[in-house]
Amino acid sequence: MTELPKTRVAVVGAGFSGMSAARKLHQAGIDVRVLEARDRTGGRIWDPLLEDGRTVLLGGQWIAKKQTRMWTLGEEFGLTPFTTVRTGDMLVGTNPGAFRIPQKLPDDIELDMVISELETMAETVPVDAPWNAPNALEWDTQTLHTWIINRGGPELLRKMDNAIMGYMSLPEDVSLLHALFYTRANGGFGSLFSMGDENAHDTHVFAEGAQRITEGIYNELDNRVHLNCPVYAINQNKEGVHIEGGSFSLEAERVIVAMPPALCARLHFKPSLPAARNLLTQRTHMSGRGAKFVLMFTKPFWRENGLCGIYVSETGTVTIAIDATPDHEKWAVLAGFVSDKGSGKDLMDLTQDDRESAIIELLSSAYGEQIREYVSYHEHDWAGDDLSRGCVTVFSTSAWTSYGSALRKPVGRIHWAGTETATEFPGQMEGAVRAGERAAGEVLAKYLG
Amino acid sequence: MTELPKTRVAVVGAGFSGMSAARKLHQAGIDVRVLEARDRTGGRIWDPLLEDGRTVLLGGQWIAKKQTRMWTLGEEFGLTPFTTVRTGDMLVGTNPGAFRIPQKLPDDIELDMVISELETMAETVPVDAPWNAPNALEWDTQTLHTWIINRGGPELLRKMDNAIMGYMSLPEDVSLLHALFYTRANGGFGSLFSMGDENAHDTHVFAEGAQRITEGIYNELDNRVHLNCPVYAINQNKEGVHIEGGSFSLEAERVIVAMPPALCARLHFKPSLPAARNLLTQRTHMSGRGAKFVLMFTKPFWRENGLCGIYVSETGTVTIAIDATPDHEKWAVLAGFVSDKGSGKDLMDLTQDDRESAIIELLSSAYGEQIREYVSYHEHDWAGDDLSRGCVTVFSTSAWTSYGSALRKPVGRIHWAGTETATEFPGQMEGAVRAGERAAGEVLAKYLG
């Protein structure tokens, strides 16, 4: 059992939120130490460097210029944002096979009306207190699925599923109120789900990988980040906080827990947290739609065939694939996601080699035989990763209205960060940074009086 | 770090499920060790003995004769089941105040029809595989709340809430499919929710407290139960299982994890569990309607006033109170539950003394001033208890149909017990015992196979 040097503020989690919190405290001259379960920083952002100089972006990667904190951090750490080419037709998978459609879809009046209706509803949801929306109770007692079915039946559900909400979660997994909160806090449906649109939140990618930012902060923090240190228990009393892992302990004055709510719930707390906090974290869960694969090529061959590289499927093992080729074009990239439902779930039961073969087989029936000329295949099953257990957090029915006020409320010496606690861009890297800086601000206020 | 003696089978959790599993293995001559985070056995059953000889039943307490394993265990350990007197009027709280109604409510044709409809639906749900119900997808994508509102609007919801479903959870917290599964697996609505009915599952109580059973098994197991040993991590490989806590480690050949799914999710696993298991446990949560209080008296004064002792309220801080006086009548008991919503939630923010005063104040306006003659007040906030975090487990929408098959499926050397994994009487002590014995049977089959 190693006793780490006593610190003023401990931060649990070296993802974007925890590292942003630690950086802000460190810059303010407050002694801080970060405890991280993994052997790397970045959390759900993971961009390993290959020996030949290529970078594989295996986790969250998309940002937008309006995400000002991320944009600035990119500049500070010398990263190069690029915009992906989005000209050409899309592929719609028929499993196997696919047909081509223009990327600019013909207007669907019903869909436009429904989205406009949801936008109007979303505008009534206060992002800092969704439970205060005038219709909060009505919307939090039903799933998004129920609302869509009541509004337009299975046909509307089919249209909306992958095209619009699939990005976040499945409509049956999520409270309608949460879907509206998430939409508004991220700048509206147009911003969240219109791939290639200028207003979208996914217009840019850092060519070097966003993880370079948390690695940069790691260096700034000068040996104050402890990797391979999973935290198991947080005990607090009048004097301070005692943090325990399997192989270490750490004394601090305060602690910022920078993990998704569902993972915060893994920790043991003494004294117990208030009931509302315990009940809230159990009513959030992480989307399983995040088994990501990356196929790398020498060139984006699909562009020569008049394709933009986007593949979508409502029924297949691969939900979506997208061109993520950096604009230096030293290599080309198709990034895709495997569904965790139906046939996609079966795919996840295969060995990695068999899964690779099955994905190539499926995509060859859509992109053509050239797909077989890929240089390398990479993947990460975020839901099967014990330290993440999924991708984007969603709130189950009744979580916000019953216990939402416990989300950010400090408990004694414990403060809560994590992208889920953000009121702007929750679920994104941008939200993580803002939430981390907000939590650091809470702690600073205690010291600055 | 204490290294405990290597064992064949480790059991995590000394509640009814874990202790039943351990007992079955021990009786079969298999070396077993139980690891328990608390300083006592029993889990969500906790029946402390007072110095003057009284027993306070602070957790689950009700059983029925048809719960054959519990009935037999009671006999084996010399416990005395009693039936509570249920004659007299009920009180319906108006906060403050109350009015009296006959305990045998007049027939409500609408309510009877709805319950009959739900029973018919429930009969189509296979208890061992709810996802195979013909309408599983339709029922698992909506909350019970949605179904009730669609069926009969807010008026029906009001009728059903506390009277029928409140016992399990709030209708907005639970998938309709789960409510149907839970109902069927517990013998139908009549069995679950008809207080005082002969067919109900709550006809009897062990006067000495059911916890005496797990204490009895503790003695049988002869120093093989390790209290104050919270498990943090389970690592497995071809040779066996390595279990880690803060202060101990244990090597075993196999492990039975006997905790609610939401608490299983607290553990660290190496290698990672399959995605489906991680996603399932996050989609279950524990009901917060379990802050229980016990008021003890010298005699059940309410009976003299023509009351059966039952108090129900749809809006108040106290959801329900009930006569739980043992038939030896050496003392009298009112057991009650504090709601975790609305004004009940505020009540939980008070100190214990202030909460006691508030409850007495409220109940005096219902039962009359004699309530102030209570001998002692006891309570336990199960949702605010770090090691339980709630009461009865419910499944959120889409949990069963997306990932239900991961509930009992062993993962390598890890087997799953806990009342939630029972196909008969889940959520009850009886389900816990049956699930524990089923898991022990799985392990035995490996050795005898």
C-alpha cells in the first residue's frame, strides 16, 4: 500500500473533465493530484500512435468551432483541426448490399415538422434544471420511443431512429425529457444530428488526436497524475478526504470526482452519500452503441466512386460508417460503429478477427471490393471495457425529475465533474472541459473565500 | 493486506442469497468462504435486538406460507411465524389529518378490469425469459406510467399508484414489461398487493426477525464468513479467481456474486465482463421507497379505536404505515415507509430527531394523540445506505429486451445470485434463497459433472 503525498485537491479521473479541473487548479497555484484507473489519460478519448506515424482515433473525436474551450485547447497544444470532405452520395445498407442516395436528402415534411416540434419543446427545458420545465413530469415519465410512436407510429420511429436520435442512444432507453435537455444543451437537433452541416457539432477533427490535449496537461502537471490507480473508496470527515485504491491511499482537503454518474456509483463512500445522489446515479446509464472500428487505407477510394463515405443502416450489424480522413491525406479512414442490438450484438460475441472479417464482408457489399485493400483494422468495444462500460450517458425515465438536483450538488468535500454535469455540450469533450473547470471553480471559491 | 485461506468457492454478499448458496455448498462438502461488506449478515434484512429483549424489524420482513424455502428455513432455525391482525378500518391520510374507510374497499369496476387486463398480459411473460413474451418489445419500450395514462388517464394513475404498484416502485421508474414479469413471478397482483388477503405474499412475519436465519447459517459456516470485507475487484484466469478488497485478498476456484445487479456493477472485473452484462446492470436500479421507520408501543392502541392500523397516503411524507405487532403482544409495532419524492424527500433531509418529530406530528393527526405514547422510534434509510442504495430492484425500459439474457449467464468462473435473478418470488427473501441455491447448483454441477 503506497501512501501518496498529501495534496490539497484530489481529482478522480484523467479524462477531459478531470484534467481540465486539475489544470485550472494547478494554474491557480493549488496543489493537486489526479488518480486514474487506466494506464493513460483521455478517458473515452483514446488516440494511439502507430509505429509508422499514423494515429488511430478510437474514441470521441468530433468537435466544432463553436466549442470554444476545445478549440482554444487545440490551439494551445498545437493541434490541427480539419474538416472532412462530405461531397458525393451516401450508402444505405440493405445487409448485405446497399443503395446510393444523394447526401442532401429530399425534404421530408413529416420529419421536419416533428423535429421542429421537438425543438420547440426543447426550448422550454432549462439546461441547468430540466426538472423545472413546464411539462417536465409529463416528459420524464415516458420514453422518447413512446412519444415518437404516439406522434407518428412505427414509420416515424424508423425514420427518426438511426437518422436522428441513434447518435445518442436508442429511443426506448431514454426519457423524453432527457432527450430534449440533451438536444437543447447541445444547440438543437440541427447541431447534433446534421452530419456535414456547418452548424453541426461534428464539423472538425484534430488530425493528431484530441487525446494529445490530456497528454499535454499530463506533462504540465509534472508527475501529479497517477496512472493505474483505480479509486475504490472515498471517506471524508471534518479534517479532509481519505481516498483508497487497491494499492495506494491519498489524503486531500477536497476531491473532484470526474467520472460519468454511472461510474461514480462504483465507489464506496463513508459517510454514505445522500439517498437522492445514490438513486440518481443508478438511473443513468451509458449507451452501448459505441463499439467503434477504424479501417485505414492509403487513399479514400470511395471518393473516386462518387461516394462521400457515409454508410447508414437501420438493421445491420454496422449502424454507421463515416469518412474520417485527415486533410493531409497521408492516410484515409473509415470510422464505424457496431450496433449492440440484434445482429450487432451477435457480432460483439465473435473474436476480434472474426468480427473484422464479418465487417469487411458486410461493407464490401456496400462500398465494393476495394474495401478489402485496407491497410489496418482497429477497434474498441467501449461497453465491454470495464473502465468505461459504454459511450454516451443517458438518463432513464424519472431520473431528472426525481433526483436531478443531486447531479452537481457537492456533498461535503466532494465535488462532481464529468461531461454529464455540463449545461453546455454535455456528452461532448467540450462539456467535459467546461464541467471540469466549473468544478475547479467551486473548489477555488472555497479557498479564495 | 490479509491473505485469506484459499477456498474452492467464494461467495460475495452475506444476504439471504449468498448465505443460502454458501450453506448448500457447505452441506455438499465444498469448501466455501463468504465475503461481506457490512458488519452483519442479512443484507436488506436487518433485525437488531434491543437490550430489553425486543426485536426491531428494520428491513424486509413479510413472508407467506407458499414461500416454501423461507417457511422451511424458519422451521429449521426455530422461528415463529405470526399473522398480523387485520380487522378494523383503514386510515387515508389527508396531510395533515385522515379519514377512515372500511378495509374491504367497495368494488371498483374500472380498477378490477385494469388489474385483470394486466394479469392477462402478465400471463404471457415467461418468467425465465421475459424478452420472449409475444409483446415484449412493445411493453419494454414504455413505462408502466405510460400504459396506465393511455388506459385511463391521471385518475386511473392515482387509483393504482399507492394502492397497487407503489409497493414495488413508481410507475414512471419501471418498464411495463418488468412490472408484468415481476407480477407474474410473484404469483399475480392479488398475491403481491392485497394486504391482508390470504393469498398475499405478506401474510406472515417471523416474530424473532428473519435475520436470525442468516445468523444461524453464519454459525453453521464456522468462521467461513468474513464480515467488514467489502469486495472491490474480481480477477479471473484459467487457474481461478482472485478477489480483492481494501484490506484482504482471497483465491478461489469459482465465485458466486450475490448482490443486486446495480451493486454488482460497483465491482472492477478483469478481464472485463461482456458488454451486455455491463449494459444490463446499468439499466437496473433500486427503488428509493424504502426509508423504513418502526414505532414501538406497549399495546396496539389503534385496535381499541376500531382501526386495523393501516394508514395510506398518496401525497404525504409517509406513504404507508401498517400494524406489525407480533401475536405474543409483548409489544406493539407500527411499521411505515417515508416517500422519497416531494415532501417525503424533504423529510429525508432532516436530522433523525427532526424527522421523528415530523412523522409523529403527521401520524398524530391520523391515529390520534395516543401515538405520542410510543416507547421507541427506529429507522433506516436504505437508499442512503452506501451498501444497499435502495430497496427493491426494478428494470428500466429496454433492459430486459436488450440485455436480459446476461442476468444469470455465468461469465467464466463467475456465477450470479441475488433475489433479482430468481424466476419465482424475485425481490423477496424467498427469491433470494432460491437464487442462491440455484447458483450453488450451477457450481456443484461443475464439480460433480
